[in-house]
Amino acid sequence: MRLFPALLSGLCALNMASNTNAQESFKLEELLAARLSDAELEQGWIRLFDGQTMLGWKDAGKANWRVQDGALQADEGENGLLCTTVPFSNYELTIEFKAAEKTNSGVFLRTPLKPKDPAKDCFELNIAPTDNPFPTGSFVYRQKVSEQVAAPKANEWHTFRVLLDGAKTSAWLDGKQTVHYADTTDLRSGWIGLQFREGPIAFRNIRIRPIGETLIPGKPDAFLPGVKVDATWDANGSLTIVGGRGHVESKAKLGDGFVQFAAKTLVPNVNSGVFFRCIPGEDMNGYECQLHHGFKENRLQPVDSGSGAIFRRQAARAVLSDEGSKTHITIVAHGPRMATWVQGVQVVDWEDTRKADANPRKGLRTEAGSLMLQGHDPECKVRFEQLRIGGI
């Protein structure tokens, strides 16, 4: 186990390029504490808000959004949204909110950055007084909150839970179902937006569990034979890769979408990773999400960019994984934007600003491609225990 100086518990400036949000300072000890539990990670949960910075969010309006007291807050400005930098499609979402008595706000789902008609181009889960036509817990212009659900108390924290799976959408307020709605508008994907409209509003503990298809454990037929590695499937359906430089390639192809994988390094100093949007059949010619737990003097100085890095593009802002432990990593790619999470906490939010090119080593590749699970060198030994994919 590596030790790092106590001074790192103070504010730590990030040194990454390509994203203004990534320049915000954070407390490393709080970032480490924000890592999710093993049970949450196994289910696929990640945090959309780390409690300290606005990494992963962009203001699509003109409100005074800021991080205050561990929450995203706004109380002045024009009606608009603070949106995630990547969209999502099918998912479960939980989010806590606190609103003043007369606040009119909401959580926007599958939304464009600037929605125009909540009846057609988004789901607006409303936060509003009881005299509003769509009180808190309603889908605006779609379905009013159930009469069996009591209005939340002002200036106290409450919890929304939302489940979006295909055309079926449901929401709960403090554990009680408010709406169950079957969409007829074919609205399948979009950003998550936090609205400022009127009155103070605050949000915290924002978590999402993307819904997709499981390839590992248990689906060896979903992959081609290993290239220049020993690839072994065990009785539990996990894939162990030994040696390299080589890979195991998926038959499935993914362009805009998410990848969630869990891997355990079985020897020290393993260098591995998952390549995505690969040119099928070529030698790991895609974007690489790094799997490497090493760091130099402290966790802000990763070796080979650190777990969750988009290798040679943007380093992880901190090393949140540990040698010998199962590491859970999530990748979301949408057009030129790529974001990653390690142990449920976001470490990269990067945009590929290069000119379009079918070869990702030369430029921006958005075409769908295969996944490749890497064995980096002859000493590499890593076991992939989970792999999920899905569109966004």
C-alpha cells in the first residue's frame, strides 16, 4: 500500500487540459471517500456529481450555478439547464433536491440542451408548489403526480428516483411512486438537466445506473479468440488474460454508447485497458481507457496516465483504484466527448477536437467499432469479471 503526505488532504489543483471544468480544485481525501461501495459498483452505479466540482456538467443557460455545501445550487439568473456533458438513454437515476416554498424547478431527462416543449422533446420531472398544474413529482404536460403522494416540505432534502427503460418511465418521491408513464413520442436519448427557473434550488447525491447488455460474465461466444495472449474463461464466466502485447476482441461494435467493466490485476504493476471504437481486426487501433493503478509520489501523479485515463489524450485527475483489488470503470462516448469513472467517481471529461478520421490514431473517430481487452506485456495477468455495454 502506498502512503501519501497529509498535505494532500488540502486543496489539490488539477493539471489536465482540454476541459475547463477539470481545472477546478478538489480535496483528494473527499474524492477518495466519494468512491461507491462494492455492492453499488457491482450493480453499475456511478456518481454524476462528485460533491466538490462541476466536472461533467455544462451550463446551457445563464444561472449562477455553483458548488456550495456539497450541492449544486442556483438562485439567480435566467430559466435554463445545467446539463451533463454526455447523454444517456436507459437508466435508473437517484437525486436529492432541496427547494424553497415557491421554487419552480425540475429535473430534465432525455432532454436537449435547450428544450422547447416538455410534452415532446424531454421528460420534465417537476419541482413546483401544490398550486402548480404539475406539482412536484409530475411529468410536465405528460402526467400529474399521484394524489396518494404528499407534497414535499420546503427547505428540506428529498429524493427522486427515476427509471427509464425504453418507452416506460416511472418516478418516485421519497420512496412513493408519483408517475408511471408510457411514452408515445419515441424519445429515447438525451442529456440530464437540472433546471433553474424561479426560487432557490439545490441538488446533491446524483447517481445513475445505465442499463445495457452483459457480455461478461458468461458469454465467451461474444468474443473472438485471443491474439498474442492466453485467454481463459473460468467456471464463473470471467475472462483471464495472460501475456501480451495482445488482446481479446468483441464481436459486438459500439459507437456512441457506454462500457462498464470490472477487472482485477493478478500481479503487481499490471498495465492493461479496454480499447473502444476500434477498427475491427487491427492491433488495438481505437481509443484506450487505461487500467493502471500506479502512481509516483501521490495519487495526483499517475503512472502511464492512471486508471480511467484516455491514454495519450487525457490523464485521470487522480488514481482512485488500488493494486490487487477489483476496479470498476465506466466509459461513456458520444461523438467527440468521452467521459470515464473509476470506482463510481468521474476522473476524465475530454473532447477530441481533432479533424475526423476513420483511424483514431490520426483523428476523431465516431464510427462504431469493436472493443479490445488488452494484455500489455509478457508479465501481464488480469481477470475481467464484468463487461456491460449499451447505447446512449
